[in-house]
Amino acid sequence: MGIDALWWAKEVERLGAGEICLNSIDADGTKQGYELTITKMIAENVKIPVIASGGAGHPQHMVDAIKIGKASAALIASIVHYGEWTIREIKEYMANQGIPVRMVW
């Protein structure tokens, strides 16, 4: 689209966005992990929460999005939709990796 992602993240924050759901079109659906470079760059340059989206194939990808990518949260879809992991299994995995999660919902 010709728009710099970091500039746009700062602009939407300035315009009043309360959080950014950052989806990597290149990683989405690959199950190879989130695009951590851009996630970290944006998370470190805005004051609002950044939610990583696109690419999760294993709970470790969510841990990486938070620990390496500095995201506030990570969005998942297909690994749960197709029964590869349950929400409980993912939360237990993340908790065991030192990520704070709500175990009751």
C-alpha cells in the first residue's frame, strides 16, 4: 500500500486507537510463527498494546510473540479451529513458559 507500518502505528495511536491488532499477511496461515521483527519494532515505539496476529502454529509462537516480539497479546485461530490445540492446553503451555494467563474464563 506504500504506507510505512511504523509511521501508521504511531499515527493511529495519535488518532486515539486503544490498541493495534498487527496482522502479517505474509505469515498469516503459514503456522510458522508471527512476524516478530515488525511486531517488536511497533510494540517498542507505541504506548498502546500491540496484539500479534497471523502465523501461529504452536503455542511457542505465542510465547515468542510476547517475549521476543514484545506484543501484549497474541491472536490465534486455525490451531484451535482445527483441533490441533485446545485453549486450555495453550494456556497451560504459556503459563509454564512464564507468561501470565487467566486459567479461568
